[in-house]
Amino acid sequence: MPTEQQAHYKQAMRDQWSTAAEAWGANHPKFAEMSKHVTAAIVVAADLKEGHHVLDLAGGTGEPSLTVARQILPEGTVICTDLVQPMLDAAQRNAKDEGLTNITFQQVDMEDIPFEDGRFDRITARFGIMFPPDTQLALSEIKRVLKPGGRVAFTVWAPIAENPSFTVINGPLMAAGLLKPPPPDAPTPFRFGEPGSLTAQLRQAGFNDVHEEVRDIEWAWPGTAEEQIAFNRATLTTTRNALDAAPPEVIEQIKAGMNKHKDGDRLNYGAKIYVVWAVK
Ligand SMILES: C[S@@+](CC[C@H](N)C(=O)[O-])C[C@H]1O[C@@H](n2cnc3c(N)ncnc32)[C@H](O)[C@@H]1O
């Protein structure tokens, strides 16, 4: 049974990601461009082979599912899953636009995976494993549906302080008292920011050959500061409330911070992530 706090976090996740799904869908091409090096990293870590059957968890608007689907043709299949259906609706449109036919879509909570034991060769989650409130429950489900010898591959964020695309916004909002740091156990993007923390969870769940690599990747918003503020406002509900309450001088501070990273027609921040993989 989940604790009351865990049930609260799960409902908050459902609300937050459903509300923002349309904006994530509309911004898919820009975010896919921004995050393409993370996609590449998770695909390499997953060690995909033609014919693999892959489960992508927390698939959002379709990455890495779409890239994985192209790599395992002609016999391989991907099931792109997510906690909320509106994200999957966007993913499904993206797969159709690309003409991919070896990918299906299903609403799945990774704490309660509706597939039989040992079904998948590979399981991926890009920026997703931090969100189920009970990490050990999610990892036990992931291990159960993985084939013996199968592999999981995850990407997670290093600490927020090392990721300027977040601090340029959150810094001024926090300094103005408009945004508060989340409780330490909250399912936030930076939950596994402490080096080795996801590795420790995987070992505790009984995975073998756990590898964790820190990567400094290119991470560039393909547009202006104004467009990035609009993107963050539309896709991150907590940031939205703070941005809406922010006085003009705080917004100007945010824009100035973003424009320090201007590189032609992009905002070139760079990012620090961990790529983590393990074997059942
Ligand atoms: C940051 S997005 C990542 C989406 C995509 N993988 C990407 O990298 O663009 C996080 C996703 O996790 C999903 N999510 C949150 N909790 C989940 C859970 N318990 N099980 C499955 N998905 C979950 C959300 O609905 C959201 O789509």
C-alpha cells in the first residue's frame, strides 16, 4: 500500500503531466532537438540489437521510443508507455508522422506494470525513473518484466546547480521568494542528482553490472529567451505559477541570464546528466 504522501505525489504527477501534455506535444520538435544528445546516450547505453522487444517507460511525447523503434527494425518492437494518456496521444501522432509501424502505445504506471514476467529484452526511461514515488517498487516491477540477462538504461539529471537551463529560471524566482525548494523525498527531476544515488537503488533492487557515467552534453534551446520562458511556463506547472506571479524586473533578470548563453540563434547552456545501465 502506498503511504498517504506517496499517493499524494502520484496524483500530483498525473495532474501535472496531463495539464502540460498539450504544450509538450506542440513543442516536441524543439525539445527533441534540444535533447538529441541525451537520446543518443540512452540508445547507446541500452545496447540495442535488431529484433529486440523494448519497453520505454515514462515515454512522454515519444523519446527515446521513436529513436529506439528505428534502430531495431525490421523485427523489433517498442511499447511506448506513460503514466498519462495525453502525453501518449502526442507520442502516437509523432510516430504516425514518421511512418513508424513497430511501435505501440499503452498507459502504464511503472510502479504497476501490466506485462508478464521476462517479456522485454530492454527497458528504457529517459528523464523518467525519478518520478514514481516508490523507486524500489518501480525497479522491482521493471526487473520482473525484463528477461534474464536483459538490460535497463536510464538518464537522470545531475544536481540543478550544474544545469544552467534550469537555474537561469529557478534562481531569480527563488531569490524573489516565488519558488521554494521541494522536500528532499519529492519526485522531482533532480531526485537522483547525488552521484551514485540511482546506482545504489539499482543494486538494492538486485540488478547486476550497474554502470553510472556522468556526461557533459550539449543542451541548447533552439530559439529565443522569450520562447524558452513560454515553453517552461507551458510545460512545468510549478514554474508557471511562479512566472505568473513574477514582477517584470524578475522576468528581465531571467531573460538576461538566458541571453548570457546566446550562441547564434540558440541558447547554448550545456547540461550534466548521468547515464545509468544495469543487467538483470
Ligand atoms: C520529463 S518527462 C520525460 C518524457 C520523455 N521520456 C522525454 O525524455 O522527453 C517525464 C514523464 O514521466 C511520466 N511519469 C511520471 N510518473 C510516472 C510513473 N509512475 N510511471 C510512468 N510514467 C510516469 C510523466 O507522465 C511524464 O510524461
